[in-house]
Amino acid sequence: MPSGHHTGPSWKRTVAIMKPRLQAEIDAGQARCVNCGRAILPGQKWAVGHIVDAAVAVASGWPRDAIDSPDNLGASHHGKGAGLNCNTKAGGQLSQAMSRDKRTEEKRFTKW
């Protein structure tokens, strides 16, 4: 399930701007997945992804414009057909880690 950040109008605008730029890199054979580092080949499914995940950047105090800056965005494999689903996988792994950290933190303190 996408985060609130990824369903808002600002993100949709950013994607509309970045997709043609990134598609040009892919078509030229110059694109690498921001998650796994492997090449994204013409014809492969991909999505616009964050180099530093939006949730991590927010937690680190990044301003919104820096999170969605072209300097923090790139292409990421997306789609199960190619066997590479880096964009969704990275988000899921981050979500699991954040949930695990929260549960660990809650266990450290006695509830009164």
C-alpha cells in the first residue's frame, strides 16, 4: 500500500516531471536502479524511486522539497514480471524494519 506521500498531488506532479527524464536515461542505456544498482533495460518496468527513502528523510528532518528533489530521485525496477521489484521490495523492507524497531522500543519500557 502506498504511503500518503506517494498518493498526494505533489508526488504525482514530481513523477510526471521525472518520468520523461528517466526514460531518456533508460533508453540511452545509462539508468541504474536506485535500490539494487543493476541496469534498467529498455522495456523493463520501472518506477520513480527515492535514493534516500521518503520515510527515512522525513524522520531525519529533511525538508519536503529536498525529499522530492531530482537529486534524490531515480529509476527503480518495478514489476513482478521481470523478477525484479526493487521499488516495492525496498518500501516493504523499510516498513518491516520500522515496525520491528517500534515493537522493540515498546518492549524496553514497562507499561504502568
